[in-house]
Amino acid sequence: MPIATLKLYHSPSSPNSRRVRAFLDEKNLPIPLVAIDLAAKEQFSQAYRAINPRSVVPTLVIDDGTAIGEVPAIWRFIEESYPEPPLLGSNPKEKALITMWERRMELEGFAAVMEAVRNAVPGLKGRALAGPHAYEQIPALAERSRQRVQDFYVDLNARLSAVPFVAGAFSAADITAAVTVDFATKAIDMPIPVALTALRRWHEKVSARPGMAA
Amino acid sequence: MPIATLKLYHSPSSPNSRRVRAFLDEKNLPIPLVAIDLAAKEQFSQAYRAINPRSVVPTLVIDDGTAIGEVPAIWRFIEESYPEPPLLGSNPKEKALITMWERRMELEGFAAVMEAVRNAVPGLKGRALAGPHAYEQIPALAERSRQRVQDFYVDLNARLSAVPFVAGAFSAADITAAVTVDFATKAIDMPIPVALTALRRWHEKVSARPGMAA
């Protein structure tokens, strides 16, 4: 499939969009990007809702007009269409282990940061969860989420003291984990604690990859 | 890989274990099961923690001793090793769309029911999230989660008014959605509202598949 027939709707500031941009860059796939202006609430416009009824970025639109939402789903399409270099594994065991580790990075790390942000930021009152429905913020949840991010850092530091990358070799799991660290640093002022040296070393190494600037 | 070399650690009462058992049954793969006694807190035993450090079920252990946790990761291993019949899609577009829909069923449905349970049940005080860490329950979160389950039902009913199965044809997305309905019915007394006829018809149809009794 020629990459010019694909289109990625994204936002430059959205960490979920960054997960996809970094993935594309690792594969050297300059897919055309269309920016959605989240500050202007463009994700709730009728035009964008026709593409993604959940009003979230990113969305990949493919040659026949099909819209694919959700980061792991977009990744899957890209990996199946452009297998090299593999970022989701190249045999059943690797594919399963990368799915497992990437998911843990997302549920224990990324989702905890997102929850801390959405339940605390004044501009997201009544919008505590992404998607089409309105839910009120819960301040106690924002606090619990910060504790989760701390636990995530400690657990990941232990993992990275034993292996060079989250799932062993570099993979999509490292993209999610590195985006999580930068998101936590910027959005909730929780950088990696100085004492967690294995995590800090890994973060430096992954941050040096060109894709992490995408 | 001969199925006798695989082993699934599960719990008969765990809805996440049920997602894997149903998947195996659809593929007609009688993989040996090992039950973990959650009531006796066997998931926190040293023996089980050596298999799954997050102390959750299910876990698939494969021929070389590698332990795979997380339902989508276990599914991925099984699908790659035993492709027929495909439950995760058979071309890049199907694979991506099933990943997308299954994930929405999990995050908007399954996870909301789980959150409602874990933040409310007296026996789970201090255990509001699965995994190795202790987090206190948040009653307001349990309430918000119930609202999310209601919204999930309405959204899924609209989807199933347009298509026969969640992702179009029967797939793993239907397994997660059907397990979610039964989990909500049993654990938080939220059966499908009578007015949501498309959802009810779909649930009857999926429940009749032998795998849903597995």
C-alpha cells in the first residue's frame, strides 16, 4: 500500500499521537499528517466525529476510507502492512511478550498519568475520561494515580536493571514507556526519581532515537 | 506446538480467565488448565508469583517455560500458533479493526465493571487495583463506573443495531463484550436494560456458542 494513500489525524501535543509518530519514524514511513486542534476542541467537530466518533486522536485513515482508532490498532495495521523493522515482534512468543509488556506500560504507566491529569486539570472539569461522554473529576483518584506513577517507576527500574529494553530488545513497549516518562515529567511534574539509575539510563538511550523527536 | 506442552493458570470464577477459555474453545484447543484458588489468595503465593509477578490470572506457560500474562497477549500467542479459525482477523485491516473494537469493549465495558467491583466490595478494601500494589478504594469511583457501564450498554446497542457482531463478523471482541455483560449482571447487578433489544439479541446469540460455557 503506497503510504500516500494513508493519513494520520493527530495532535502535535497529544502523547497518544506521539506513540504513533514515533512508531512510524522507527519504520521510516513518512505518512501524511493532519493536525487536529485540541485547544479549539476540533476533535468534537462534526467533521472529525465522522472519522472518530469517540472524538479522540490519533486516527489512521486507510486507502478505502476505513478509520482505525486506538494506538495498538493503528500500530497493528502498520506492522502488518510494513513489517520491517518489526516493533511488535517477529514470532509468536515475541509477539505475545511485546503485547504483554506494552500493555503493562500503558495500563500501569501511561493510563495512570492520564488519569492524574484528567482528574485534576481545571480545563478538563466534566471531562475526566476521554471519549463522547461527560464524567466529573474525582480529586481522590488524581492523588491515587500519582502514587501509581511512583510505583510504576520503581517497578520499571527493577525490570530495566535486568534487561536493556522493556521487552528484552527495543520494541513498541519502549515507545509507550518513554512517552509515559515525558508525559509524567511535563504534565504532572513527576520526572524519574534520581535514585532510579537503570530507568534513567534507559530513558536517555531511548530518547536519543530520532523517532522520539517525531 | 503440541497443546499438551502448554498450561493455562486460571480461576473458574475469574472473568479474565473466561475470556481465554472461551477463545480456546472457539479454536477447539483443550489446553491443560491449572486452577488458582483466589478465595485462598493462592495468586499471592510464592509459587504463583514466580509465574506471574503481578499475582493475577490468567497466565499461559509455554513449552520453554516462558510465562505470558495479560489476556490480549495470551490470545496473540494462541492465534499466531493456531491460526484457525481466526478470532483476531485475517488481514491487516481486519486485525486492526478487531484490535480497536476489542480494546473499546475492554476499556469502556470490562474495565468499568471491574472498577465498580474493586472500589466497592468490602473484601477488596486496600486492593482497589489488581496487581502487586495496595491502593485504597474510592467510593465515588465505583459510582462513576456504574454510569460508565450504562453508557457502554447504550453505545454497544447502537453499534449492534447496525452490524451482527461487534467488529462485523464474530471475533474476540464479542468474547470480551459478552463476558462483560455477564460480569456486570452477576457482580454489580447491572443486566442489559430491557429496552436495548439489539444488544439483548446479540447477547443471546453469542451466549449460545459452546465457548461461552467454557
